[in-house]
Amino acid sequence: MGQLIFSSEGITTYGFIVALFLIVILIDLVWLRKFEREAIMVLYGIIAIFFRYAVLGYLFPNVVDIANTTKRALFKAIALMVLYFCSRGAMMRFLGFLTQVEAKIDKSGK
């Protein structure tokens, strides 16, 4: 799975969204140490997708392959990762910080 996501082809296909998600979740775990209810539900969804496809890949290795089925699962998980960014956490604090910086720049420029 690491070669699927973090290889040059994986970064071309998926961008840096998975790496950004891992950084944000790590910051939320270490720095904030709490999750909103919405964030927990999204994380359960992401875990369920990966767990389900891992079990299906184990049970039916000829049907659930990396090239097709697992990529579809990853695209479903990416949508949930973006939804996680919208919940309260480190990303929302960072966006609030950027908004404050932008407001200061607008005041000084006028």
C-alpha cells in the first residue's frame, strides 16, 4: 500500500492529500489530543474502508487486486480525508491563522 500511495506514480495520481492527512492527524493526536464527534465518525469511516478492503483482499486475492479495487477504495477514503479537514482541529486553526494574517495584510496595504 505504501508503494501505491507514496511512489512517484502515486503522488501523480493522488497528490499529497494522503501525506497531508497523516501530518494533520498526527498534529491532532499530539498537539490537540481531542477530536470532535464529526472527526471521530470520519476516522471510523476511513478505518472501516481500509479494514474492509484488507479483509476482502485476504479472502478473495484474485478478485480484490491492488491495481483496481484498492485504488477505488483509496479514492473513497480520500473524500473522507478531505471531510476530516473540514472538522475542527489543527487544519481549522491553521486556516484561522491564515485568515488573520490576510486581514493584517489588507489593513496595512490600504
